[in-house]
Amino acid sequence: MRGPVRSSPSPRLRGEGRGEGASPQAQTDGSDAWKGPLTRNERERRAHSDLSPQAGRGEGPGSLQPLLAVERVSLSFGGVKALTGVSFDVAGGEIRAIIGPNGAGKTSMLNVINGFYQPQEGRITFKGRTRTSMRPYEAASGGIARTFQNVALFRGMSALDNIMAGRTLRMGCGLFWQMLRFGPALAEEVAHRRRVEDIIDFLEIPHIRKVPVGRLPYGLQKRVELARALALEPELLLLDEPMAGMNLEEKEDMSRYILDVNQEFGTTIALIEHDMGVVMDLSDRVVVLDYGRKIADGTPDEVRRDSRVIDAYLGVAH
């Protein structure tokens, strides 16, 4: 269990104690050392440098080819309209936030994107392929992974086995060879296990790899769920309130992992989060929903000044 909440950054966020598994940036000396979560402005400066993982992709998310485009999506449950004519896009390599008050339709939007819900109207284009409906396994096969608002893990299985479950779609050997666990099946399992161990080291959870996840504190369960999503090696990672229920130190750590995934792996991320400080620091662009409708879309600075967003969150005229 973690100790009490500290007001100062954890050693990881100061760029200390990352060990041999640290990123190249964290292992450098002097001004290159990571001293805390990068602000949005710092990330924009890095995006324009030759050393940035996103260098050469354009002059910012707005100039990139959209990886995902949501067009006029509407979703209803009987007489209840969860989404009404929602349109936005997610550019390759960016962190895109979806925010709004409770009941705004944020989780419903993620469920539409990865095929849990089938919209009555609208279409979604992912990697240039347009569809009006899709099943979750098709989304996973196409490169979309997600975490859930409420942790969805196999509580009786170890952290390692839960993360290995994320490799299922990448396993090619048939049931016969897998039952024998011999020959090509064994070689395949070793290769996938090596990849999972890399993810475990990346998220700094080797000490819990054999622990049943049901015995883990909530913050570590969230990290295991992120690891399982990363095991799929997604092009688009959907995070549904990844920091819900966390204390300050756990939020700082999760913020760093999200930035690391985006910058070091080049993974595009769409996230829902209620902590506005986190949203404004991590996100390249923000889309705001209210009662199932889009009311704002733009950079964090533009969104925070939008009168409709202020009204939606405060519930009063300003």
C-alpha cells in the first residue's frame, strides 16, 4: 500500500529511481532529466524538435491526418437520447480529452467507438475505413484498446495472467498446439511473455506480477488494466476515467505513464477524465459534451474560456 498523500512530486515524477528500464530521456543528465509531468506547452515544444517521437508528423494535431473521425453520431436507449449528432476527430499521435458533466454521454461515446454500442445514426472512420457499426472484437483486431471506468479484471488471476490476456488476439497457434504447449505454441508463448514482461517493467509493477489482482489496491489495479490494454499494442487507446478514485501521488504517476505511452510508443490516446487540472496539462485538444451534444471543441485554453463550458459545469449564468 502507498503511504500518505504527499504535496511534493514522487521520485518517479522528479526523474529519479527509474532504473535500467528507464526511458532514454530519463537516463540523461543535466537539463535533459525529467523533473516532473510535462505541461502541454512543453510537449508542443518537443513536438517541433527533431528529437521528438512525433517530429515530422506536421505542425500540431490540427494538421495531422485524423486517425479517427466521428461524424454526426446519435445514440438512443428507448426515449433517452445519450448522444445527438456528435462529430469530432482524433489526430494520429495526439492526446484527445472528452469531458463534460456527469451524464453528458462521454462513456457512451467510447462505447460507440469500440463497438459496445451501435449508434442509430452517424458513422465512424478509423484508419480510413468508414463504418456504421462494429463489434468489440473487430475494434480490438483493428487496433483499438480500452480501459474501463470500473476496473474490469479477472480478480482471481495474477497481474501477469491478466496482462497476458491482452495478447490473445496476437496469438496465431491453434487450440491443438496450445493444449500441447509444445513446438510453435511454446515458442509463441515465450515471445508474447517477453513482450508482457517489457510492459510490466515499463509500468514499474514487477513486484505484483504474481499477485492476484483482487488483492491489489485500487491504484495498482488501474495500472494492471492499463498494462493489459497496452499488451494489445493498440494504435488508439481509449481511457475511461483512468485516475478516478486515486490519490494525488497515484494521479501523478498515472499522468506520467500516459505521457510515456503517447511519447515513447507513439500511441494515440482518447481519454475521459473529471480532473480538469489533469485534462488541461495532458491534452492536445478537448471536446466537451453536455446532455449528449457537443458544446465545445478546441485547445485546452480555448475550452476553458468558452462560456458554454462554464455554464455546463457551474449550472448558472456567468
